[in-house]
Amino acid sequence: MRKVAVLLFAVGLGFAQKRPVTHEDIWLMKRVGEPVVSPDGRMLVFSVTAPAYDPGKQSADLWLMPADGSAPARQVTFTRAAESGAEWSPDGTQIAFVTRRNGDVAAQAYVLPVGGGEARPVTKVEGGVRSVKWRPDGKAILFEADYDPLAADRKSRKWNARIYDAMPVRYWNAWLDEKKPHLFVQELAEGAQPVDLLQGTKLAGSVGFGGLADPLAGGQALHAVWAPDGKSVVFAAALNRTEMMYKSVETALFAVPATGGEPKQLTEPGYRYSRPQFSRTGDALYAEYERKETAGGRLYSLTRITRFAWPDTGHMQTVTGEWDRSVSTFAIANDGRAIYIGGESDGADQLFRVPSQGGAVERLYKAERGGYTAVKPVAGGLIALYQTSIQPPEIVRLDGGSHKVLTNFNADAVAKLDAPPPVHFWFEAKNGKRIHNLMFLPPAFNERQKYPLLIFPHGGPASMSKDAFSTRWNNYVLTSPGYVLLETNYTGSTGFGEKFADDIERDVLRGPAQEILEAIDEAIKRYPYIDGTRQAAAGASYGGYLMNWLNGHTTQFKCLINHAGAINNESQYGFNDGGIERELRMGGPIWEKGGQWNDQSPLRYSGSFKTPTLITQGELDYRVPVNESMTTFKILQRRQVPSRLVVFPDEGHWILKGENSRLHMQEVLGWLKRYL
């Protein structure tokens, strides 16, 4: 196992005077998508997005390059329409992808000859397609699309209403309707029409059937893949979505004939399966899975990798059973002997390897700063995406212990920016736990000066603060006015073992908040350049929930910033899109009103709110609905505490649109400037 010290890509580009980071710097950096490896392992295709504040001026095109970096990347498509989901044909001569061109009402599948020529459309499906996969013989494609049983009725009816007989009714940023994801196979011969593999099946017609939701991409996904012989398709689907208020939702793996028919369930009940993959040799099927809930009705469990023999699946074999970390992504080695894993561990996105039959998990290429994701085998080595808080993801090659940069679209932009490496430290909290923290330093940092302290606990809470690029809450934009930024991986954070994440159950706010306050004291004690008399706190989602808790329990902060933060456990339960999980976390049904429902609801302590607070919210947010921010604002106004409410009518849980994002950060930095 080799330890690789990773340097910023800007090193060696000169010593020009650097300047503080702005929102424009971060937003306008090019964004490299996950690379897709050709069948022979020698070529990569990936998307590059050239962002703009005006959506009409933004573009996303496909690029090609050798996987060994022997030649620079070259652009192969040249349209403003976003192109995504690239897939190599089995013989490596064509690339399928999804885009909207030539008057397409919705995204369709296109095929591009690698040797040159124009991409041609191969689907024309009302409502669009997604997740295109080549059949192993290269003569047909598989794709996912929504099936609407009420399509004809929608066109003719004169009324407008949403009608439900069961949950779910909405998810993250959108109301749900009767549409469900289906699988389609289409031959590539001229005039061929798609065949709906799930049409008329009992599974797809059951009320609880659905895909695995993707809150950022929208819609539902079935994670479908071809079986090695091309005669069937394996996919993951939910079985009991309509029971979400009284049971944990399960997802299972299914196989359906490539000509259509009733799917066969491959997996046992009691789990959530996703992202199936076949080995190159075709004798094994792998997938990610989670237990529905841990012992005692608690929520958290690790994401693990399971293995099935193929085609006789039998019982599952856990590949990562003894490993106390979650799998984020995985890829199977070309020879089938190993599995490469991307996962969070101890404050960074790291890479690991495990024997494909199961065994000890070994860490690879430990990142000294930033982190790795999307690891994949190529001819003679591995590739991955590498990023830091100042460097968007770029493709690197990992070969024989070396780290070779293959793409560097943002090198010139990064070289101009003053972004000191983060400082990591651990301390032992009063509860006996070791708590990881990282600090980001201001531009033109001088350890002899004193700087205000801004804390930013991550959302989730099943997440982790790390040195990773973000356009929404970029660490260096937050430090740019001259602040030290402290991020604490409190109890409940991922990447520190299952028990550490699990321990937030039944103690959803008090314990994590106490650890954060202790982390502040520890940072001030260790680092004399922190001015402990000038502190502020910001948080989003669960982090915003923490802001409301802190406002009721301490006056040490000059100001707070609360994005999409819940205040009332009862109303947030009633209005949000979640199910039984909230009840499991709180320790009992809401009508019992015991334990955390009352004791750890920030509303109960709002009589102590004194700290000036900026509240921001997307009006289309159904995870933390706008009524929570309205309640917080009303209470602060009632108590005559300086407060400001900023609502984005066209945003959901995340502020994603360019101009909205720029205004949002202007409001955040303006509020901090007023009080720090």
C-alpha cells in the first residue's frame, strides 16, 4: 500500500499574486463528469460543462481521451444542449448518450460514431428517455422512461387536482403523480419501435412499485443492466412505497426477459438493493445493499457490497461484511479478482480494494488533501475523479503508486486564487468520542493576526464535512472576507464507522450541538489566530436545524445563518415528504409526544432566541418545507430579534440556479459582514 501526497494542480504554474475566491470564480469553473471507460480499457469519454449564469449560454459537451494520458482530451460534440449518460458500444466504435436536439421536446438517445460523423437520434419517446445501455451484441439498446397510465385522461380532463390514496405524495422538490419508471428495449434497425418490458406485469402494476429516487436528477431510477447473454435485464425496484408511513421501504433486485414478461425477484426481503453490476466474465452479479434498519428499530446501517453467482443466484454473499465503512461507488476489476471502492473515511473521500469473493478491505492512494471518487479500472491501472474545495473534479490516473493528472480544465483559474490547505485536527469530547474537525483559513493568512470564527456544521445528518468542491457552500467563498471556517464531524457523521453514525438516534440535537461547542473551544485553545470574541454560525438542512437549537441554548454567536432549517418537530413531520424514518429516529409515534418530539424540538426553546439570524429558503422544498422558515422568522420578529427572510420561489432544498446562488451568497456574506 503506497501513500501518495497529493498537491494542488496549480503547483508549478507560477507565483503570481493570488486573490480571495469569489462566487464567480467557483460558479464559472468547468465541471468534468464521471469518465466512462471503453470496452478495451484504453479510451475515456466524459462530459465537460461550461457553466454560465445565463442558462441559455451554458453548454455541456462530450470529450474523448486515451486512458493513459498519451494525448490530450478532444471535444467531440459541439452543442449547447447538455449531453449526459454516455455509454460505449460493445465494440468501442460508437457512443450512445442522452440529449435534446433538433426540436426534441424531451431528452432522447443519440448514437455518435467514434471515428467521426454526426450523432443520429435513435429514440423518439414522448416524455424522454434516460439511462441508455447497449445490448451485449451491440444491436439494441435498453433505456428507462416513465410510463403514465393516465396519459390519455390527462389530455382530455378539464379539472386540475392532485388525488392520493396513500403516501408518498411528494419527494424533495416535486409533487408525485401516477407515472412510474418502466424499462424499454429498442432494436437499432431502421423503423424499430421500443418494447416495454414491464407493460402489463403484476410487479409494475402493484401500488407499491417504484424506482429508486434521485433527488437532484429528478424522477425515479431502476438501475437496469443487461445480463451477460443479453437475454434478460436485471434491475432494482421498490416493493412497498405506499407503506412508507408504517414500514421501512424495501428495494429488491429483479430479472426480466429481454422480450418482456413477469419479472423474477432475485433477492430476499429485508434489504434495500441498488446499482447491480456484472463481472466481465459474467459468472457473478454484484450490488450495493443496506439493511432496512439496524437492531432495535434504528435507522442507520452501512452500504455494503453483495455478490451472487450467476445465473443461479442463490443466497447473497457479503463482500465487505467486516468493513466498518459505507460504499459510495464500486467497480469490478477487469480480471474479476478485486473490487475497487470509493467511500468516505475519517474526513475524506478515499479509495479501497477488496477481493471480489470477500475479505479484508485495503486502503489505496490515501489523499493528503481533497479526495477521490468514481474509481474505475483501465488498461494497466486505475482512473478516478479527484477534487478539493478549490479544485473541481478532474480525471487522474493511479498507476504504480503515482498520481497523474489527465485533465486540468481549471488550472489557470485555480492558480490565481488564495486558498490555503485546510487544517485537520481531532479531539476527545467530554462524552469520550474522538471528533474530527477541519478548518479553512482566510486569504493572505498570517498566523500573527486575529480572525473571526465561522462554524459550518454539515447537513444530513448522515453526511460528512470534507475537503470537497461545492458551488453552493464553497469553503473558500465563506473564508474570503477574512474568516476562519470550522467544520466539525459530530456524532451522526458518516465515514467514522456505523456506531458513530448510529449514535445520533435518540439524541438528534443536544449531543451533536454539544460536540460542536466543544470543538469551538478546542480550536480557540489550539490556534491563537482565532478571535474567540467574534463567532458566527451557519448551517443548511440539518445544519439549519442545529442553528435553531443553538439559538435557544447559547448567546456566544454574533449572528446565525439558517438555510432550510426545521424548528418544530411536529410540524416538520406533518409537512415534509418523509415516512417512518422520522418516527424511528425520535423513538416513538408523534401522538405519544414523548422524548425527543418535545425535548429536542427547537421550538420549545424559542423563548430564548436572541441571536440575529438570516433565514434562507427554497419555496419548492418539501423535505424542510417553507413553513419551518416562516415559523422561525415569525418567532424572531415576535421577540424583536434582528432577522431577515430570503425566499427563492423557484428553488427547492438546494439553491441551484446561477443568479439565485450568487444572490444567496451575497446575502450570506453581507449578514456576516454586518455582525463580524
